[in-house]
Amino acid sequence: METGLQLVRTRAALSALAKGWHDLGRTIALVPTMGALHEGHLALVHLARERAAHVVVSIFVNPTQFGPGEDLQSYPRDLQGDVDKLRAAGVDAVYAPPVEEIYPAGFATTVHVEGPATAGLEDAFRPGHFDGVATVVAKLFAQSACDIAVFGQKDYQQLQVIRRMSADLDLPVHVIGAPTIRETDGLAMSSRNAYLSPQERKTAPALHRALQAAASAIRAGRSPQRACAEAIKGLKMTGFATDYLQARQAASLAPLTADYQGPIRLLAAARLGRTRLIDNIAV
Ligand code: PAF
């Protein structure tokens, strides 16, 4: 009988837990994370608890999704604090494997993703990032034997990449996207917000405001290209350097075409000092 939270470090221990639950006919939800948990992650946990009998949260700062010069070494880590938050949130197990458990000696296989992964958004600035994400997520799905998995819409391109991968590889996991949780001033919650100086933190919500203004302009009939160009100009005046701010087809992330009638997503990445923020909204 399982009570309280179990901290699991190995695949073998995780598989044993999952088998025990499945033998009892119970479903498992996985919430994959890299730790440094905030309210946004806890919202994913709450959704997972609503959808499955048992919830596993993985905490693994995945080296293969960081490029050279990115923040792998400095990425915030607080396993004890994370476990405390997850215990309070009613999680059954935390899977926090060491790197060798995910990438043992001789590891030689990578999931290579295209489609939404090569849309020219995050992928244009973080080469190889989505192959690293897809590889670790495929492994976490297999290791946890989860029935459902919950990802935040804040990483919208990642969510579409994982949906595509799951469908293409016939992975028996139902992928759920959870709405972005925001600070009261609109800034999307992110572990990387911790990098912002107090002054940058005050400026940061301008990214969300710029997306909202562009979305209203498009709804009012402005061309998406023009609305995005205006948003980028406005962000520049507030001190952001924008990597991209674009309107795309919501599912495939392909560029909008003249005959496209479906839902539109606005996606942006912009740098404030040394911090790179991403955000997105539906139009
Ligand atoms: O979104 C994240 O935190 C990571 O990309 C994920 C999905 C946990 C894979 O490492």
C-alpha cells in the first residue's frame, strides 16, 4: 500500500511502481519537468491528478536539449524544495534519475523530429534542442509506462512537437496541453524568470502585452505580418531584442497561407539583458 510521496532514482524502481499500479487497473499520468518548480508546474500536477489515478513527476535537467553556451550548468536546481512542493500537491512519485540512468554508456539513439520541430521558431535559435527533448520524452514515456502526459502550453512548440512524435511513433500516451499560468502582471511563469534583475522583471510583462496587442489587431483585421512587425517595434522600445514574434497555424506551426482558415497562434521569443523569455497566445 502506497502512502505519501516516493522518491525514485532508477528505471527499475519506477517500472516496478508502474507495474504495481497497472496491475491494479489504475492509470498513470506523467508530468515531465526539469525541476525548479513554480505554480505553473503545480497547475500541470493538478490537471494530472484530475485525469489519472496516480501521478509521477520527473525531474531531470536533460543535457541533450541544451546547446553549447546555453544554461545547462547554471539551470536552477532545488530537488528538496521541489519534492516538498510535490508532496504537498499530492504527487505519488518523483522520478529524479542521475544522467547515467537516462543516457547509459553506449547510448547511441536519438529521436529526430521535423514538422513543428523545424518551423523556424525556437529551432532556429536552438539547433538540436527538439531532438534532445523528443529523445528524453520518448524515454520518460517508456520508463514510466504512463497513460497520459501533461505539458504546459507555455512551451507551445515543444507541445506540438511531442504531440506529433507521439502520433508518428504510435506511443500509447495521451498528450495533454495545460494553459499557461501567469503572474498577476501577465508574465508567463518560467524557471528562467529567476534570472531577471528587478528592473528587467518590471519590463518583462511587456512581452505578453505585445502578444495581446498583436492578437487584438489581427482579430480587428490587421494583417498578421503587420501586427507582428508593430509588436516587435514596440518591444524594441521597451528594451527587448526579439528573436521572433510570428503568427503561425496553431497545430502544424506552418506559416499562414492565403487560404488558411484554421486557428492561429502567436509565438515569441525575446531577450531582456541576458534572459531569454518565450511566450505565446491564441489569436
Ligand atoms: O519543458 C521541459 O521542462 C522540458 O523540455 C521537458 C519536457 C521536461 C523535457 O526535458
